[in-house]
Amino acid sequence: MIASGQAAPLFTLQANQDQTISLSQFRGKNVVLYFYPKDMTPGCTTEACDFRDYHPQFAELDTVVLGISPDSVKSHDKFIAKHELPFPLLADPEHEVAEAYGVWVLKKMYGREYMGIERTTFVIDKEGNIAKVWPKVKVKGHVQEVLQFIKEELQG
């Protein structure tokens, strides 16, 4: 997994509403890049809605929120519409970006092994470097923790 202090791997992906988004277009802003397993699932919905609810505070801190999952753009469009998400969701169906960030991992559920996204959040500073990593995210309270980190460490 990419660690704090390293340059964030650059990428360009398709996003909701026929957008193409590149990480490089946000140079000069902080970026919250969160990887999540699947649209419309309980944990992922809670996390997305928490980022939605705190979106104005992130914007005040000159911070962009981007979500990435292997789901399709069509799935992202439905997820955004249903939950009124004010930030882009990027489609990584070949999990190339997830692999570059080290979050495409072997998972186990009910004795079955499979490859999937390990819920992880990266904060990327205005220079394009990883400022903080939260691996194996537990959703409850996570977004507030990310917001607090940005307020304390990346402002000024």
C-alpha cells in the first residue's frame, strides 16, 4: 500500500455524468480519495452519505472528495441520484487504480476467498503527496476523523 509522504499515483478515470477525471486536475487542492467496495451496499452507502453530509466543511477547507470503486459509471449515476451525492464517483472496473494504491487485496467472507477493495481512505495534499492513509476503514466516525485531520494538519 502507498504510504504517507509518497507521491500519489496519478490516474484518469471515467466518472458519473460522463466526466473524465484526472487526479492531476486537483493539484493545489487537498483531495480525499476513498476506495469502497460496492455501490448501494449498507457500509458503502453510510460512508458516502457521511461524506455528503460533511461536504460543505471539506469544501471550506479547499478539499475535494473523490470516491472510487470497481462499479460501472451507470451504477455510480444511480447511487449518486438516490443519495444526492455532491462529489464524483469514479469507475475502476479493471481495478488498475486500486492496485496502484495497494487496496485491491485478497479478502475472505464466509470461508470464501476473493479479490476485492479494502475500504481505504487517502488524503492527498496540495502538492500531490499522500498526507495520511486510513486502511481497513470502519465507517462509523471515519469521515469526521478525516475532516479533523485536514483541519489540524493541512490548513495554513
